[in-house]
Amino acid sequence: MSLGAAGKSACATSDRRSLLRATPPIMVEGRARMIAIEQMSDAEFESVAFDILRRELGADGLARFLRLHVSDQGDYTAERAGWQRDLSVDDIAKSIQARRTKTS
């Protein structure tokens, strides 16, 4: 086996690279074996992810994460149309200019 300049075999370096690229399997609660992420259903993946967040962040941290990252159920486009209904292009341009003046 030939050694590279750093004194490591080419085979060992190649093995290490393939390990870094591989997706590690995750132990699913209630199962005796590990499952690769690619083989999990979306529901299983979500459950595992929440378990990890709860374990690492605690219940309060999980609640905060969900509050920050769960999508709203509203329709932003419809809401925006509602609050912009009475604005003209000139009104919007004046508002932008006023903000730019304040931050300068």
C-alpha cells in the first residue's frame, strides 16, 4: 500500500471521505435498529427531529423553536392587498423616501 505525502494511505483517506458524505442513520424510538434518514417517512423524520430538539433544547427551547419556525396559517397576499388597498403608487414612493431620509 502506498503512502501519501502526509503519511496516510490513499485508501484510508478515501474511506474517510465517503463516511463524511454518507447520511448517518438515526435511532428511532421504539425500534431495535437504526433507520437512514432517506428511508424515513416525513412523519417519522418530523418525530425524530422534534425528539432531538426537545432533548437538546428542553421543552421551553422546543416551544420557542416552533413559535419562531412554524409557518403562519394566514394568506399574506390577501392580507397585504387589504392593507394596501387605499395606497397609490405615489403614497408608496413617499413612504419609501421618508424611510430612506430617516435612516440617512
